[in-house]
Amino acid sequence: MKSRVFAGCLATGVLLLIGATAVNAQMNTGQILGTVKDSQGLAVSGIPVKIANEQTGQNFEAPTNEVGDYQIGRASCRERV
């Protein structure tokens, strides 16, 4: 009897863990990567790139590096660059 209860609890725990993993995979955040270039195609360094979440009012900013690349992490998918 005790082994059936234990097996039932174990099965329920495993299903809950699997469900929690599936829910975590549904996140709507990501990284925004890019390169800033001038009209002649040359990289622009040291320029701040700003994005804003229009729903929350949260702002993100990252400078371009020496080759014009920038990276902004953990930004919501509903951002405007």
C-alpha cells in the first residue's frame, strides 16, 4: 500500500516538473543584436542604441562597440527600437 502511494506521488511530481519546464519554454524575452553603420557602410562606434517597451515604459540602452555591434539582453518581445 505504501509503495503505491509513493509511486503515485512520484508520478505526480514528475508530471509537475515536466509541466513547469514546458511553461518556462514559453517566455517572451530575448536578445536584440545589431550593427550600426553610416551611409557609406562604415561601422559607427560609441553610439547609444535605445529601445523602449511601450507597455511598461521600461527602457534599455547599450552602446555600440568598436566595430558598431550592440547587444541588449532580456528585452521583452514587444519593444520598439
